[in-house]
Amino acid sequence: MRFEINPDKCVSCLACVKVCRAGAITVSDPVVEILDDVCILSGACLSECHHDAIRAVGDLDRALELAEAGNAVLIFAVEGAVHFYPATPEQVVNACYRAGFRAVHRGVIGDELVAKEYQALWADPDWGTMIRSTCPVVIEQIESQYPELVPYLAPIQTPLAAESAYHRSTYGSDVRLVYVGVCLAEADAHVDAALTFEELGQLLQIRGVSVERQSQHYERIPEVRERHLSTAGGLPLPILQMEHQASRRFRKMRGLDGLGPVARAVGVDKLDVGFVDILPCEGCLDHPLIGPKDELYWRRWVVAATEPPRSPSPVADKMVTVKLGRAFQLHGNGRQLSRAEIEEVIETIGRAPGGSTWDCGACGYDTCDGFAGAMLEGRSTLRQCPYYLERRAEEAHRVSAVDELTGLATYRMLRSRIEQEFARSDRSGEPFGVLFVDMDGFKVLNDACGHEMGNRVLEGVGRELERSVRKTDLAARYGGDEFVLILVRTDIEGARRVGESVREAVEAFGRTLGLEQGRVSVSIGVACHDPRSDQREDVLEQADRALYQAKAVGGNAVMVAGRQATNRTGAES
């Protein structure tokens, strides 16, 4: 039994990665895969995938072979009453017999055997802390992630393991067992084939058996269906009846998140937390394979309606001997990642303003260290980190908004800002000025002094332009060696004065480079948008025409649209 991702349906949204507590999903953008040897088959990823890209795959072909052979025993979990509803359990059992199974059991025997062992443990007042879980998902998580809890695990087999051992003892060690249910995490270790309820329906269809056409009554004497001591999952009913919800001796926990606090309590604080019954969900009827979470109570109603009355005496054959004890393992975590490797990923993500890691949990991991480790092992991707994505977005915005060489705004930002200024000016009635700046003879300077010097000149001119305007204004690189300044709330005369200041500042900067007088200079065209004027010509085009007039008089000059140029001496030409 395994879970697999259909690449044709997967959109690489990574929702499954965030909920996988085992870290069993590997990401090699854009491919997302499930690692079978790491997956604990909790099914958490199923309900999180809204693209129906994840499915459980059982041993359908093997089960078909066994059904055709006619000597296999089927263990049909009680949750099947929900899947095949409104067909009755009697109809489903009859259909399974017709499909070729030798016997059909309802999974009650395993619960009964396990419940008896737990009741014996409960009667011992000296056991202290005891963690009980009939779910292999919890056991796997403890063995791999919380080794400090392993000594506190109740040394009792799961119901499926107990049921399988019981049937092998009853029918013979060579009997073939097929399990159908939702809790499939350990099925491969105890049965010959495991199926989902959906796959059982496919098997029946392939075998030409219709559930709906079966008799409403058992056609054969049914195997054990009644419970005596157990509840679903193997917990003794007397324990639930004796211990109220606030009991300090009995604690009921649901969800894998509860393992952390328990580990802290017994491993660090050395507390006796009593008998802890922990499951990853609200039992098998809450498993994602059986249906959506909001139908849980309806499913419970269906199963309760099909449960026969309790047996007044034990239902398991006392003559059948089954070993129910078990031992647990500690799983190694493989190569330990170095602190330097973790830090490298964290620096890529970026830190919080105070220098600490974010540890927000939005990526699906409790800490940035945990996320970094998963990423280094190929089980996560930077796309899961919102702070990394935010930083990348800011960087991309800066790249599109700021010219890398000069530090001025880009042409894209210029076009956006000038539209905003038109709208603001028309609303307020205030003018704004535009300077179109072009370097004189820059190609000649670039060819004579080299591109490195050319870049130094462009950088320096960018700095001078930035210094010449207010914070509310905008200095932008138009392209190549051309620049544009937008001066808010500035009339034509004010814009001309700024233009003259810019011309002088650039000329002075050129002298600091050790270049000959006049080698670095600019020509400037000045225009103004005044909403009170009847002039509707584009202000940028006006400034551009004025610029070329300034060039025409020899450069290093300021030309106001519709006027004569001001040269380096301040005289009109």
C-alpha cells in the first residue's frame, strides 16, 4: 500500500508538503513526489490536495489473484459500512463470498484481543505513564521523531497485527490474508494484500459481482461481528465508562501535535501523565480515505446503526493462542546536517529585523531550522517560505523600479509617475516641471576613455541629479545617457533654475574626474505642465524638443520650451 501523486493533476502548490509530518514528500521543482520508504501513510496529504492529485494505491492485482484462487481470508473493517452505504453490511459480505473469498471477518477479533491486554495493564496501579495508540502512524512518528517516548509505549500489538496472527493460528500459517480498510500504515507487514474500500469495489466489479443485487440476509453463517469488551480501535469499554473527561489518570488526545507536549512532560519535566490514548485523528471514521471531515458524525451514525448488540461473553476463541506483546525501534535520522549548511539556507531566506529567525510556521515547519533541514534533504522548497517570497518580490520590484548603474528610477517608473503627476496636477491646479537631460559627447568620451570611465561618469551624473531634486521629485534614467527629472509643484521658472543648477553641478563633477574642461557636460530641455493653460501638448515631448534646441546651440546649455537657450555663461544665445 502506498500513496502516489499524479503528475498530470499536480500543480505543485505544495499544500501536501506543509501537512506531511513525516517529511515524506520531496520537491524538485516542479516535480513533487512521495518517498515510499519515509511515508507513514497517515493520509493527511489526501484532504489537503484540492486537485485530486494524490491517491492511495493498494494491492489490487494481488488481491484479485487470491480471490480467484478461492482460499484467501478477507478482513473487512467496520468502516466499510459507510463506503458501501446504502448497501447493507450483509450485502457486502455476501458479495465478497461470491467474489471468491474463503471467509470474511469484520476486524472485531483484533479489537477484542488488544482490549483485553489493555484492561490488564489498566489493572496494574504501578505502570505510571503509559502511551497507548492502536494507530501505526502514531507509533511510527514516536519511533522516528520522539525517541524519548519509546520507553512509555504500551508493549501491545495493534488490532490488525493481532487479528492477522489470530487468523493464521486458526486457519494455518500459510493462509492468505487480504485487508480492506483505511488504516493501512502497517498492513504490508501483516497481510498478503491491502486494499482501500474503493479498490474492493473495483475487485467486485472485475469479478462480476454486484453488491446491490445481493441478499439483505447473510447467505452463510457470519463470522464474529459482536463486541464484548472493546470499542473500535481496541480500547476497553470499561475504561471509557470509568474515567471521565477531566481524569488525571486517563487522557484522550487527538492529533500528532499532541506528541510534542507529552514528550516535554515525560522527557524534560519528568511528569507522570497517566494513561494517554493518542490517535492522529478521531479514529478510522475520521480518516481522509473514508470521506470529508464534516461528515464524521453521519459516518458514526451509519456504523452505529449497523453494529450488532454486544456479546455478554468473550468472542475470541480461548483455544487460539496469539502473542500480543511487541517491542519498538529507534529509527536513525541518517546524516546529520551541519550548522553551516542550515545557516546558509537561513541567510538565503533572510532574518527578522532583530536578527533572529522568523519561525512563523507558515511553511509547515515549526522553525526555520526545521524548514532549512527539510530543504537540504529535498523535502521542501523556498517557495514555501513567505518571507523569502516577499523579499524576492521586493527585489524584483526594485530591479524594475531602480536603474542598477545610476541608482535612479527606471523608465518604467518614470512613465507611471508622470501619469500620476498629470492626474494630481489636474486635481490640484498646481503645475509641475519636467527636465529632459542628455549628456554632451558621451559616445566620444566612452570611445576615448573606455567603458569603465563611461560608467563612472554615468554613476556620478546620477548622483548629481539625485542631489539636485527634492524627495518628492523624481530623477529617472530615460535610457543610455539620457535622464528625466519630474519636479512637483514647480512652475516653468522654478524648473529652469533647477535645470541651471543641474548643468553646473554636472560640469563641476566632470572636473573632479581629472578630465579636461567641458568633457563632461549636459544639455537640458525644460517644460512645464500647467493645468490652467490651454496648452495640451505632452510635456515630455516639449522638454525633448527644448533639449534638442539646447544641443543645437553647442550643448552645455539649458533651453526652456518656447524660449532661447541659456549657455554656460548664463547669456542667451
